[in-house]
Amino acid sequence: MARRSDHAPEELKHLALEAARAIVVEEGLRGLTVRRVAERIGYAPGTIYNLFANLDDLIVQVNAATLDALALVLVEAARAEPALRPERLVDAYFDFVESRPRLWSLLFEHRLPEGEDLPDWYRPKLAALISLVAEALGPLMPDTSAAARQAATVTMWAGLHGISTLAVSSKLALVAETEPRALGHLLVRRMLGGPAADATG
Amino acid sequence: MARRSDHAPEELKHLALEAARAIVVEEGLRGLTVRRVAERIGYAPGTIYNLFANLDDLIVQVNAATLDALALVLVEAARAEPALRPERLVDAYFDFVESRPRLWSLLFEHRLPEGEDLPDWYRPKLAALISLVAEALGPLMPDTSAAARQAATVTMWAGLHGISTLAVSSKLALVAETEPRALGHLLVRRMLGGPAADATG
């Protein structure tokens, strides 16, 4: 506990978020407490409470970083030529979820106490993700209104979310012989008016 | 605690499950403990432990009853003529989720301790639900293999699950102006090769 003045507040915040992230990767939400974050970076719990209002605040900020990381991989996937984008985006999504299932689960497992709303910056962050995908898939949804493209994109997002959630909790394998990722490709292909069978094999 | 011998074991099991169900409807998983179930039916906690291995076992049995109830409403919806079935099934699903959001959430919120599997009867119950829908929608998926119908049905199920999960946790409304149910109809319509816009309005 002697490190109290080793770091500037911004550095310390970064360290605390990294420590929280590492705990979630290793153990999931269950293992995450302010005390353990503090121990991990060698500060007292009180120091963490100077940086974050409470554990919920800390978790929301870990989630914000997860959404930012997801946005980056989707932007990268959306660089492909339009016809390839659906497949690239679905693969990028599943690569992301499969490479950090616990961080991804934290986005949805964690609920704020009843009556508390997500912070103001959360909604635009999520909306930007949806817009980025709606725009990338725009060329594949010609003659559609912006509202219809938005509805289709949200439906694809929710659908991929459902597939991944059921896969992570081992429920999908109970009834599907098909890989979650293949179901994701099927979903997005069909939402864009494509065939039921995968032409590429 | 004087009621120890008022009920036969089967009756008592039924009473305990009803009490657990009522607690979940009122408060969700958070409020559910063996002690509170026991209090509610006027027995000692030990009596509950004679009927159920533990709280997880009790929860799995509440979930089994929820799946049975869902199967009943889907069977009813599937009685419509084939062309109307997609819409009826989606409405039945959302009616079910919206009328008992906490019981429905319990199906997915509750996780068995690591290393424990769901009981043997769980998988056939879930598989029967999927088969019932795959068969009901069969006439709308002509020229498709049984495997493809199964994959499409599982994808619709996972998609509706994703939409409902995000709706229940208030995340869908952050990015969608469309009602969850309308997204569900869109999803199923597209999965069955139908148009992006709703012809009925």
C-alpha cells in the first residue's frame, strides 16, 4: 500500500481498468471486486473509490472499452468490398466473442441496480456500432429506407447476440448440430435477402 | 412448522414449485432461496431438501415447467394454416415472454455450478420445442433438407431469444425505434425467404 503517489490519477485509472479487465478475462464477473482490483495494482481500495463511483461504474467503463474494441474490429471488417462485408462482419463478430467470451458476457451479464440508467455516453457508443454496420451493409440493401436498414441491422445484431449467448451458455449445442458461426452467416445472409443454402459450400 | 405431515411428497413438491414460481414472478432469481420457499408453504427448509437436491435442482424444475408452458402456447399457434403460422408463432413467443419476463429470464440467467450438466430430460424437452416449430414451418420451407430446416429453426429461435434478451435488459430500445415484436416478425419473415417490408402494414 506504499505506492499511493506513484501514479497520476489518469494513469492509475488506466491501471485499475486493465486490472479489472484481466480479472474478468480470468474469472468472469464473479471474481471482480474493488478490493481485488486494488490488490492487483498495489493500492488501497479507497484509492479505487477516488477514481470510480463504485464497482458498477468500474464495470461500465470496462464494458465501454470492450465496445470500443469491437468497433475497431468491425471497422476493419467493413473495409472489404461490399459483397464480402456480411461474411467478414459475422466472422469478426464471432472471432471477437470467442477470443474473449467473459469480457463479452460482461456486456450483458452486468445489470445496474434498479432505477439506475446507463451513463449518457453509452447509448451513442452502441448507436455508432449499429450505424457503422448499417452503412457498411447499405450497398447490399438498395431500395430500402434508412429506417428499414436500421431495423434490419438491429435485428442482425440481436440475432448474433442470441446465437452467441446460447452458444456461450452451452444451450445451442443441445439442439443444433451446426456451428454457431454458421448459423450467424445463415441469419445475416437471409436478412439481406440471400439464399437459405450457403453457395460457397 | 407444524404442517410437516399435512401433504404427501408429490403434493408438497408441487406446492414448493408453485411457491418458487411465485417468488420468481415477483422478484426474479435474486429473491429465490430454499428458506423463502419453505416459509411460503409453511414447512421447514429441511423438508424442501428432502424433495430437491438443492436450489439448483429446484430452479431447473421451475424452468422445466416454463418450457412446458411455452410448448403449449406454440402448439396452439401452430394449429393455424401454414401461411399464418410464422406470425402466430412469433406473437405467441412474445406474448409469453412479455407476460412473464422473470420466469422466462430464469431459463437463461440461471447457470449450474461449473462442471454440472443439465439433467438428461432437459435436452429432449428443448429439442421437442425446436422440432415442433420446424415441423409447423416445414410447408413454408419446401425443397429444404431436414438439416437445413433444423438450422433455420434454431437460428430463428436464437434470434428471437436475442431480441427478447436485449429488450428485457433495456438495451434494444437504445438503438431501435421499432418494437421488439416487429423485429421478431422481420427476422422470421426473412429467414423464410419473405420480403424485407411487411406487406400487411
